[in-house]
Amino acid sequence: MSKRQHISAVVNGDPVEFLTDPRATLLDALRDDLGLTGSKEGCGSGDCGACSVILDGRLVCSCLVLAVEAEGRRVETIEGLADGSKLHPLQQKFLEHAALQCGFCTPGLLVAAKALLDANPNPTESEARYWLAGNLCRCTGYDKIIRAVMDAAAELRQETV
Amino acid sequence: MSEVDFIAPTSPEQAARALLAGGATARPLGGGTDLLVQLRSGRLPPGLIVDIKRIPEAIGIRQEAGGFVIGAATPGITLSEHAALGQAWPGVVEGANLIGSTQVQGRASMAGNLCNASPAADSVPALVAARATCLIVGPEGRRTAPVESIAVAPGRTSLAPGEFVLEILLPPRPARSADAYLRMIPRTEMDIAVVGAGVNLTLDANGVISDAHVALGAVGPTVILATEAAAAIIGSKLDDEALARLDAAARAVCRPISDKRGTSEFRTKIAGVLARRAAVIAYGRAEKTA
């Protein structure tokens, strides 16, 4: 029998502790142990990006991270994006541009887009498209998503000027 | 529940002992972008996972003895952020950065790509052309080996039980040197190489190629170091005749399979084309360093 391990990490700024099987993924732990069900499992193999989270400042697929690897690490998920009831500009722009239909890919796209704008506040459309190439959406055809990201980037830049 | 167990040692020797004790199903974990997929699909039976990311030498890029030392678990995105590495080895960095998405780049390492032993591994041809070596740690101690000696067949390596790659070492760079890597995929992102070609060369003061190495991916069971292809351009200024010789010599060493991503004939033709184009890019970069 495998031994469950005790893990301490920081998720969205809050210290968390959980017990996990060594085989469980970070996505499993977020959803099943911590009740953070915003991150989705699409493919489970790192192809679709629906489970995207930011781990110690790096955008990763949480389905390809073991939960035990999170020991002592910082994790940012979609649940940490809004400021209380105030939506993040990316979330607001996704609504305004209708950049979602079924919504399954949306949390991953928002987290990936946030990582992009953290690293590069003024991306070209081409840079945004390449950055988000690992986030699959089967509804929108991507164009509205890219418009929303570019619009949110513009708004965020104006705020910080 | 599974039988998998997990440890995260902080020294290479602890990791090697654990891998040896763990037996045939024990695996080192770097970025996990291949390992976790294999475990979850059932392709790899559950066993001991040894996370090497808490070993200080396994993470980061260090400039040592005129060359670069890259920790085995260093993610691709770290390579793209390292200005000096990109200056000295643009082909190595562009090969590694072609792998997967931004998310995959946040985790996937060159050593993992190497030890997964796919013939189409995008980071390997440029490393082979760079004459990079691996520092391997095992129960018997440490040894170094050329990158091209690690993969022996698709999915199989020459590493002995308990051994793992701790570092990849790029040699010192002579003046007027540069490299390039190109791959062919039928789309723009998120695909596996149909063919890959890495070229690394050095020019003399007159712009004549004084040293060259060419490596080809996805045209054989392992990455091919194409010695004759390199010889075809040494002594030239990469004129049309030299490029034609390079193309022919690159095609001559290909022994690809035909599969859904390309026929043997197509792959062989493309290998010649990519070798030529990568050589032109590397030559242009080497001229600019002068």
C-alpha cells in the first residue's frame, strides 16, 4: 500500500494542508481535497490546458504535477483571480467579448492569460496566440478570446500608467 | 489505490540509492510531462517516483569553465530567459522551446526529453550537434557521457539501474560559432517533429567553416549524428555546392519509418532541406558574432 503524505502549501495566498496519495495530481488535490473545482480536467495529459494553474510563478498544467510536489510551493488558481466580488479585468473582458460558450476551458484560459500579462503586459496578438496555444477551446474559434485578452491587457496598462 | 511511492531527496547520491532500491519501475521525476502521462495511461506500471527537483545541482543554469551547466530538471522557460545561454547556444534553446505549450515549458526539461528517448525529441538534435555531454549519477558514482549515447532505441536508454542524468554540459564556445535547430510539423504549435535538424558550426576569420556538427531527429530510432553531412560543409563558405553536398549527405544517413506523420521518403527529403536551412541560419548567426 502506498503511504498518504501530509502536504503544506500556499494556495491563492492562504496556507493549506492536506493528505494525499503519492499518485494523486495537484489537480486532484485542488478539486477533491481543497474543494477548488474551478480548475478542470479536460485531457489529463497536458494537451488542453483546462487545468492551468500558476505554480511558484510558472504556468503549468496541474494534471501533470503530483500533489506531493506542491509541498512548500505557492499555487495560484482561478479562484484567486477575482478580488472578492470584483472581477479581474480579464474576467470582465471575457464577458464583454463573449469569449466563452460552454465555459469548460475558461478557467484555464484566464489563468494562462493572467500569466501572460504578468510576464508581458503588452503582448502582440501573435505573442498572445502562441502563449495560449496550449489552451484548447472547442466553442469560440479563439478569436473572441484573443480580443478579450488584448482588450484586458490594454485596460491593465492604462491602470498602471 | 496505487502502489506508487514518492520521495524528494536533496542529494544526488540519495536519489541514486533510492532509484536502485526501487527496482525496474522506479523513475526519476523532473518536469513530469512525459512520466505522469505514462503513469496515468498505465503504460508505465506504478513504482517509486524520485523527484530530483530538490537536488540543488538539478535546477538552474550555471556558467562554469567557459561552458554552461544545465541542471537536469531545469524547465524550458528558464532556458529562454537566460540571455547568455541564448547568445551562445541559440539552437539549443530554440529546440527546447519548441516542445509543447507554455504550460509544458513551465515544467519540461531537456534531460527529461533526452531520457524519454523519443526519436523525435526536439531538444536532442541541437544538443548532439553542440557536442553536449551528460553528468550521470549512479550507485557506482559519477560519470560523463555524450548526449547521443543516452538513447539506444525508442523509449530505451543506456542508463544502468539507479543511474540518472544530473546535469547537461555545453562545452566552451570558440569565437564565430553558432547553432540552429529547425523542425517540420504540419501545423504551427503543439505537435511532434516529423523531422528535426540541428547544425552547429564555427567559422574562421575569413568566414570559412572550420568545424561543424549536424544531427538529425525523427529519421531513425535515435537521433543521428551525421558526420558526413558535417564534413560536407567544413572548408566551405556554405556556397550552393556545399549546401547541395550537405543535403545529399544528410539524406544518405536517414533510415526513418513511415507512419501517419510522414512516409520514409518524405522524411528523408525533408531532412536534407532542414539541414540546409538550419546551416544557413547557423552560418548567419556565426557571422554576426564576429
